[in-house]
Amino acid sequence: MKLPAGAPGAKVLAFGHYQPANVVTNDDLAKIIETNDEWIQSRVGIKERRFAGPEESEIDLAVQAGGKALAASGLAASDIDLVIVATCTPEAPIPNLAGRVAHRLGIEAPGAYDLNAACAGFCYALASASDSIRAGSAKNVLVIGTEKLTQWVDINDRATSVIFADGAGAAVVVPSETPAIGPVVWGSAGDKADAIMIQDRSSSLHQEGQTVFRWATTALHPVAKEACERAGVAPADLAAFVPHQANLRIIEAIARKLGADKAVVARDIVLAGNTSAASIPLALSRMIEQGEVPSGGLALLLGFGAGLTYASQVIEIP
């Protein structure tokens, strides 16, 4: 993988993930709203998802995932000096989640901030962590994507309630003699910002599904290919393609255009739903846990969502 000459590297040392215990199937939703299993699977590819209970916050989810990533890394809490939490669903904007998550994990006095790039948030946060390490601003970084989307979704709106779910995924990022996190390719399409939005504090999440589908299936595969090019990697070299788990039809369309024929394509959405900033680390962490991807192989990450924002980078699988 290539970076500018003389640039120090960074790598993901470990992943971790967490999902609430409450499994909600399509048949469960059909008891509440006018829908059915065939309708949901044919349109978005989801069979089931997890909903957090009223007693379980997005902070609780983040602590669980972050703790698992930290344990898997072999580092102590005292080794972490920066915590970045990617989220677009905080129950309240102040104080931030990152400082509270760090405190609960026993991480003392780290830099701590939240980042909102919606479903592209984890890729933005991972790039920020890598850049902080390469610039010397941080040594070891805990990056967490966490969402409790159900607190912002109207259960009676089948355009959103069948899609969105809750969960968290995390990664520990550390220095590396050889670069193992490639350059990020990121951007936004603010002219389409109202395609996914929460109008105000009394509103629920609104999504213009067809607008998002057309944009994602036409505009994003060049971003993914550019991320490969900037990392000096051909799509054929990829062991895994881990896009944001927005919609199975979107995932399959982008994967076909990318041409990464040997790559395992993440399809975590089938059992996890769309968990926004949590979806990429949640999916990859589960793939690693289940032995679906090789340690040392290359994975292409591609986040995209509200804003509209997008980001992509190649990483070495820990």
C-alpha cells in the first residue's frame, strides 16, 4: 500500500462489535405495520435487525464495542490517547459521547470528540485517526461507530422502520512501520442533503429512498476505484469489500461495477439492518470473528449516507 514519500504509517490493530439482544424479524414488524417478509427482502434484503431497549443508550452500545476492540488489541486503556466516536443519533448533543465513553472504559484524559458524517462516519473517523497518528498528534486511537437509530425512527413509517437498526463497531488504530490504512477519498453532495434528514428535534428520520438509491448506484463506484488507485491496489487484489450496509441492492450494484471478483462482499445488512456509522466496523468485525476474511488481506471500505457524504479507503485486515 502506498502513501506520500516519507510518511509514517498507521494500521488497525483490532476490531470489536456489539448488537442489542432484541432481534426483530420482518414478521415481527408485520404485526405492527402493513408489510411482510417478501416485500422487505425484495426491496432492501433485510431478514432481521436488532433494536436497543429504552434502557440501552448509544453510549452503552459504544462502550461494549469499544471494550471488545480494546481487549482484542492487547493494549491497556492507559495506552489510548484519542477517542473518536462517529454517530448521527446522539440522544443529546452536549456533552459529547466520546468523553463519556472514554471515562466508562477507564481511558484517562484522552482527546475525545464526536464526528457526524452519518453513514460515512466510520470511514471519516478512521481517516482522522490515521492522520492524527501520522501527524504525531496521537499515538493510539480508539475509533467507534455507534447508532441508536430507533430513537429517531417512526416505527409506523415502513419506508424507514424496516431498514434502520441499532448497533456499534469499533477499531483500535496504532502506528505502523508500513502503511496499512490507505489514503481516504472523501467528499459530499450537499445539493442532495435533504434526501436523508431529521427536520428538527421533534421530527423523525426521513429518507427519499429512490433518490439515495440512484445516487449510490451511479456516483460511488468511481470513489471506491479511486481509493484503490490511491492505495496502489487493484480491485482484483482485494480480499474483502465492506461498503456501508444501506441496502442489499445497492451493495450488490456497487460490487458488480467495482469488479473485485475475488473479494468477499459484506452482506451484514441481511441480519443487522442499516446501522449507519456502525455498519462498516460491525460488518467487518463479524467477518473477522467468523473467519470469512484473512488476516493481512486487503479490505476496501466505502461509507456513504446523509449529507450526502461519502468516504473510502483500503485497509489491511488485522
